[in-house]
Amino acid sequence: MNIILLGAPGAGKGTQARILVEGRGMVQLSTGDMLRAARTSGTEMGQKVAAVMDAGQLVTDEIVIGLIAEQLEKGATGGFIFDGFPRTLAQADALGDLLAAKGESLDAVVELRVDDEALVDRITGRFTCGNCGEVYHDRTKPTKVPGTCDVCGSHDLKRRADDNEDSLRQRLLEYYKKTSPLIGYYHAKGKLKVVDGLQDMAKVTADVAAALDG
């Protein structure tokens, strides 16, 4: 099964992707992770990525599609989760063409839908463990011992520099301008499934599973 996770920044895509990877053996294709890995790989594609990024330029859709094509060649028992791609209608068309050329298809697009104001509250209170990646929140999920990760005991707790209200609202604006048209695009193709991303995590996970298996 190949799926796309859609949703505004902080909607919970990363958390749900991690659960699907662990529970279903899927492979998460995060464009950011792929670009970082390619940059240090020494491959021909990696050298292209490094040259573009070192020049301070944006990586082209062609390069990202090339990286995804390399991953598809490796295969995945449980299928792929596309995370952070596509972001635009042109990228959606390119991904569809690539999957078709590989004899693959897109099975579902799951949108984690959230309310902007609730999202601001969620994001501005968020912090993570720099060692193990566990995610916390000032109000809803503080650490049991202040300054100490519950999972690994690390004191390396971090907040993203852009996890503030002004930055978040700018990121939301960019999302709505560029990525939200994908919702209509995939709805028209009969692929879109909508899940309320503001429910507790277990309920979101259950609804995602139902959307994929229904």
C-alpha cells in the first residue's frame, strides 16, 4: 500500500507515519531525510543534491522525483508513506506518473485535518528530546521530571526555533497557498480520506487505520 499523509505543520503526520512504519512495515519517504542522506551518499544523484544545496538554491522537483524513484526500486514489504511530498499540483502529477511507470499506484491520501487556533496551541507548547526524538508538550504532555526525558533520561530537550506563533502562522499561510489544493485534487480522484487530527493520538491512529483498511 502506498499512501500520502497530508496536513498542516503540527497536524501529527510524523507521529502517524512512525506508527505505520512500526505496525505495518511501511517505509517513510521524507523528502528532508532523503535530501540529507543523498547529500552525503557520494552517488551521482547525491552530488547533484549537494551542488544545488551548497549553492543555496532550491532542489528541483526533478531531483526529488529521482530520489523517490531510487527508493521505489528498493521496494518495501508494506509499501511507502510519502511525507512532505507532493507539495504542489505539479509534484502530484509527477508522482502519479512515476508510480505508473514503476507499475505502482497510490492507494490513499490521508488528510489530518486540524483547527488553526488549536494547532497554534499545540505547536507553541511543543518540545522534543534531542537524543531519542520523543515529543512533549508544556500543557498536555510535560515530562514527569522537569528537564528530563521520560524515555531515555536525556536532558537535551529542545524547541524548534520556528515553533512560535508568528512563524507558525506564516507556515500555515504557505501550506494553504501551496499544498491545500492537493486536497481537492485527490478528492476528485477518489483517494482522499479525512481524519480529525485534534483527537487524542490513539483515536487518530485508529481512524487512520480505518481509513486505510476501509
